[in-house]
Amino acid sequence: MNIAFIPVRGGSKSIPLKNIKPINGKPLVYWTAYAAQNAKCIDKIIIATDSEDIKNTVLGFNFNKLEVYDRNPENASDTASTESVMLEYINKSDLKDDDLFFLIQATSPLLKSEHIDGMFNAFSKSNADSMFTGVVEKQFKWGVNINGKEGLNPVNYDYRNRPRRQDFEGLIAETGACYINSVNNIKQYKCRLSGKISFYELPAYTSYELDEPVDWIIVEELLKSNS
């Protein structure tokens, strides 16, 4: 069985009740739930939330694959990790060790069903144990010294021998949109990624996330042009 797991919590300091705030005419969490609903590879969608408002909203989508899991409030705090609610659900469910667990981030509404199916097909053909969505970035990057000390260091190139863009391989950046791992691996390693890790490349525009109010304007326009 292939499970799409979308954790959403009621608390959000940057944008209150962000996960059900309308964007392009639908609540934010609708878009990833819709993508999972229409992905051929997904058998069941679990939306894990601590909020009655979110619960009532997502049940109103009437998606036949969708179920709501009432997550423990302790695993919905500002300091709780996503892995904590993943493990909470897995330990209380009847999932088999070889079932595949698709962790999907509600704040990545540009994820589409064809991306999920494409990722699953790539994962099935690979010998990877886990996989994440990513985009290839070709910017020259420098490390930020958070301790306030002087000096910067280039991360991915030699500034004295600057490569041409077409010759520059760049870096892979996680989008956070989707991860695939087996239930057994998640239970054993307590992490969304483990073993031999691979990545599935998404279009660059999908890398936008909704963390700050200004992101809303950008992503809404992208949703309108890519819906």
C-alpha cells in the first residue's frame, strides 16, 4: 500500500491557520490533497492534524482516499519534528513494513499528481531506499557565518576560477514537497530519509514554499498559471 501523509497543524505564527487559508480559491492544504487524490500510485491519504477547523475543512473536500488522523497535541507544537507525528501515526496504524510512506508538505501547493506518480515510477525503477523531491540550483553559493565572525567561504565553486554556467553542475536543493520511504525504514531510523538516498527532480517553479506573507502573492500567481 502507498500512503500519502500530510501533516498540518493549527498553530502557525507567521500566517495564522495557514493550512486552510484560501489560495487561488481553495484552502492551502486542498492543493496537495488534490494532487495525492489524483495520483494513480496513492492508495490512501492521511491528513494528520490537531485542529478541528482543519479537520472539518479537509473532510469537506469529499476525497474518497482521504482520512483524518487526530494527532497528539504534543507532536503539533512549534518544537515538535515532523518525524514525531509520522512515527506516532505509524505506531498506531496497521501499516505493513513494506508499505511505502509518501510524506507530503502542505506548504508546497505547486506539487501535482503527475509529479507524485513520476516520483513513484522513478523510485520503483531505482535501487534507492528513500527519495526526495529536489530542484537543481546553479547559483554560486557562499556560507553564512551565523556567529558574526568576519569572512565568507564559497560553498560550491572556486571564485578564482569561476566556471561558465553551462559547465557548472550546481547543487540539488530539497523542495520539501514529497519524500518516499518504507514504513520499516522510518520505524528503524526514525527519519524520513535513510539508506541509499536518491532524488526526483521537479521544475524549478515548484520550489516556492509558503512560510511568509509575501510568499503567498508569488505562489498564488504560479498556481493560477500552472493550474
